[in-house]
Amino acid sequence: MVEVGAVTRAVLAILADGSDERSLAEGVCAACVGGLDIDGAGLSVLTATASRETLWATDEVAELLEDLQFTLNEGPCMEAATTGSPVFVADLHHSSQTGRWPIFDAALAEQAEVGALFALPLQWGTVNLGVLDLYRVTPGALVAAARRDVLAAVEAAAVMMLSQRTEPEDPAGGIHGWLGRDLGGRTEIHQATGMVLDQLRASPIDALARMRAYAFAERRLLIDVARDVIARRLRFTP
């Protein structure tokens, strides 16, 4: 049995609180600062697009890191957003990787003391929802167990973010379950899921996740995507 780390447990606990999007981002960043050997964190969504937004930054340095990378369009965060792969830089001053972002490196050296930076994409399928940035004032790598923990945590956060961005607000103040258990009487979503799973030859869970990822990327509600599928205005391909 794979042990669930402290950061992942803390992130999963946020789901039970019915948190909104910004509270989710704050909780994820707080869980990382509390459970990892880091000094700060920031979480952005739609990072590599013109609609990018920083949902939360734990401190001024974390906010500066987000702003610098967005403004200069380079750095570990932007690389993670465009490639969908995590970027771990244990020593920003002497790593061979730093030559990949010369403008960012120079700007950061003038404005803040940051020794290590880790960028982890919130990825679902081919859709990159955003990036979690973690920094250390002094150089130093994340140990293997910490890496596994935070990678599992961002995967859980990505699933939660899909629900937040594609579900209408719940009048009771809660959030809907992403697997369909809490979709209630939404016949249209169930019907569209059936059509998409037939189109993709996939499981119901994968079909619903694919619709959610599409809704996120297009900044639409899940119910609207479902209606387009039913009306045959939208078709998914493997």
C-alpha cells in the first residue's frame, strides 16, 4: 500500500470543506509550506495563456516569482506550464538548468534571494490547468519522499480545480463531486457522458474527465458542454 504523505492528506481534506477556488489555492500553498522544506508557494491558473491569474501567493517573494515569470514569459513556472512536466531547480545560482532562463535569472538576482525553485503543473490529460510554484531561500533539493508527496498533492488539486471551474455554484455552499456521484438529477450530464464514452471507447470516469478538461480549457460550465454534446455540436475524438 502506497503511503499518502502529509501534504496530500492536507490537500484532500480541503475538499471536505467545500472551499471555493481561492481558498483551495490558499490551502494547497499552506499545506506545502507546512509539510515541505520550503519557504513559500504560489499557485496560478491558465498560466501559459493571456487569461493567466495568480490565485494565491504566500508572501511577497512568492508573488514576485509569479509576476516576474509571467512578465518575462520564461522561468521554471512557464516551462512547467508549456511542457506539462515538473521542473525542479535545487540551486538557482549554480545549476546547469539556469542558462535556460537568462532574463529571468538576471531579474530575480536583482530583486530577491531565492536559492531553489520547484514548479509543478496541475495537469489533467493534455490540459494544463495551472502551476504550483515552491521556493527555498537557500539552495537544496526536495527529498524523494517529498517529491512523491507534492506530486500526488497537485494531482488531487487539479481534480478539485476542474470541479471548481466547470460546475455552477452550489446554493448550499458546497462543491460537486467530480466522479458524478453528486451530479444529482443532471440527466443531461449523464446522457452526454454516455455519448462521449462511446465516442472515446473509454470508461464513464474518463469520459466525464475529458468533458471537464474541455470545459476548463474553454472556460465554460460543464452543463453547457454537455448540452453541446447532446445536440451533436461537439464531438470528442480519441
